Amino acid sequence: MIFKPLLDLFFPPTCIHCGEDTSLYYLCKECWLESKLLPLDGRCLHCFQEIDEPSGLCSRCRHAPLLPFPRAALFAKEAPISRLLNREESIKPLAGFCVYQWLKLEWKTPDLIASIPPHKKKVARRFAELLHIPSPHLFRVLSWPLYPRKWEVNEKLIDDDTTLLLIDDGCTFEELQMASRALSMAFPKKVYILSLTI
């Protein structure tokens, strides 16, 4: 590996977020420190926004929850690590971060793990492999020229005793609502959403 030190001499590795020279992979030390997992305390149980209230819900979700299911997240959208989320080499580490955050949440063990949006399956599948839980293709995107886009769920995979964990790999709020509407027709026992960023 004589070639790598020569390469580093002429093209020193730089942080992909701030551009500073770094001896670490992808990010400098400061940017790695800014990329810690979000704390779980002081967050709304439904939208996962920061709150000051002891009820566990923000004032908006207390009146009408934005999402019908509990939601948590790994990282802040503006955290430097967010620039690594769509890289192939990030799949395994992200799945590991998902497991770590999920264990801290103490949510019920899911029967199924599904990816949302449906085409972004890799992190959810890797997470499911780590937990030895099935990760089927649960959602299908439907769109017609005359109707708004919507998602359909494969109801044969869900019964009234199913606990489902959704791994949100960059959904818009509209997509989270589409997933919620589709699941409301399948009647799973429990649904949780774990977002990579918020």
C-alpha cells in the first residue's frame, strides 16, 4: 500500500462537508462530532420535534397528531453525516445506527420491517437482516393521470396482530402521510416509524 501515502501527499483527504483536511474517513473530527445520534428525551412521540412539555406530545400533535404512529429519527437533516446517507458504503453503518437507536427506544419487536419510500430498500433490508426479521416489499406506488399519487399496501402480509417498523429513508411529509393512509386500510396492531433524518 505504498500508493495510498503518495496519493494522500498529492491529494490529501478532505472532509466532504466542510472541506478541511482530515485523517479520518469522509468527515473531519469536528463534523463527526456534529453528527451524533439525536437524543430521545424532550421529543414529541408522533412528530419527533423538540418539546418543552412533559406530556410527550407537542401542542400540535396533542390536538391532532401529524402522524398516527410513533416516530423517531437518527440524525438531524443538517448534520454533516447526512451527506453520506445515499452512498453504497453507508448502508451497513446506517443499519447499525438504526439498531442502536431502536434498542434505546424500547419499542416492541416488529414482525415485519418495511422501507419507505418503497424504492429505497437497502438500509431497511440490512437492518432486518441484523434482527433476523422479514423485510418484504410492502408498499406499491399507484398513480393515474387523473388521480393523485398514492401508495397501496400488500394487505396479505399484515394481520390484526402484526407489529410493523417502517424505516424512513428520506420520505417527504406527504409520503409519510401516504404510508399512514395505506396502512390504515390494513389494520396492523402497531406501527412505528424510524427516520434516518428529521
